[in-house]
Amino acid sequence: PRPVSELAEVLPVARELLRALDPARPVRLLGVRVAGMEGQPIVPLEADQLDLGV
């Protein structure tokens, strides 16, 4: 494993985890947290919420 902070790398993992969960009811809002990014610059996102496109 290696540290990542790029949305292009985090988003596919979040989608995969949601699909693996296979919730019985639709998911309206999902929070994804990335932690342990010591020494990495914080880059704010332009949007408050992102569409997973699931």
C-alpha cells in the first residue's frame, strides 16, 4: 500500500466498496473519509459533494 490523495484514485475504491456492500435500500448520501495524509498538502475540492455515478 502507498498513500494517495488524488480523487481519481480514491473515488474508484469508494465505488467498489459501495458495490461490495450491496445495500438492500438505496443510498442517498455516502461520506468517504481519507486519513493519514501526513506531509501531504491539503487541496480543497471545488464541490462540497461529489456524485459517485453508481
